[in-house]
Amino acid sequence: MSSIIVRQAEPKDYSAIIELQNANTPDQLTEEEKKQGFVVSSMTEETLDDINKNLGVLVAIEDGKLAGFVCLATTNPLPGHPVVKAMYESFPQQIFNDRKLPEYRVFIYGPVLVNSNWRGKGILKKLFSAVKDFTKKNYDLGAAFINDKNPHSLSAHVEGLGMVPLNPFNYKDEAFQLVVFIV
């Protein structure tokens, strides 16, 4: 395996990110594949460009191929995604290390996705390390939501990366876990 490069996305990466995203939505996966994780986002190239200009989209590249990506966004302005809004509205009731989340400089982490051909090869950890380096000057915490129907993702982020689960929140009829991490 040659070396993995993690860098901020460029417009030329957007089509590969969208292709990877679209191949990993619940309606495109078998029940067995869903157990390996999925995304519920439906980003367009315009959405990706907005996210990249807001805070950033990081990509993991090997031999010119997309191994994975992670999106990062500020809380001001808050992204327009309704689940992000519901998560953000729960922040005043969320406590981390004896402080309410609004007392921290928080950014939004996610979605994150690793191409199935690269899973189990440390890509998520490489992306996560790059996220911390990318955000540490201006932020204290990253916050993410994980659908209760996606236990693999919760395990990967809590057990694999050491993120801390706080209080769950709901959006419509779906339950989500809120997880945070220090940068």
C-alpha cells in the first residue's frame, strides 16, 4: 500500500466525494452492508463547495483515488441540515467536562466516510488526526451526530477514536447520539 495523503479537498475532488456518498446511503446498501455504516447526507458539488469554504472538507487520497472524506462546518453560520440544527439546539442542555457546550468553541464534524476498499486500514484515524490539526487553533471541540440505526459508526467513533457520547437527541421520529471530542 502506498502512502495516504490527507489534504483539504479541491473542486476536482467533489465528483468522487459525491459518488462515494451516493454509493453509501441506506437505499443503496444491503442490510449486511448497512452494518458496516452508512451516510444519510445528500450533498451536491455546490453543497460541498459551500462546506469547503465554510470550514473545510478533508480527503484521504491514495494513488489518485479517494479513500475517504470528512466534512467540517462552523456553528456560525450553522449549516442548513435539519439534523445539524436539532443537534445544535440541544447544545445548551449538553454538558462536557462540567461545562455546557455553548461555553466551548465548537465545530461540526461529519459526514465522514471511508471507501469500502480502504476500510480497516487506518483511514478514519488518519482523517481524524488531520481534523484535529486542521481545527486546533480556532476550536476547542468537535461535535457530531450519529443515527441510532448506525451502531457501527458509533462504535468506530467512540471506541475507535475516543469520542465522548453526551445526551441523545431526536429529530422527527429518529434518535441520534451526540458525540464530542477535544481538538
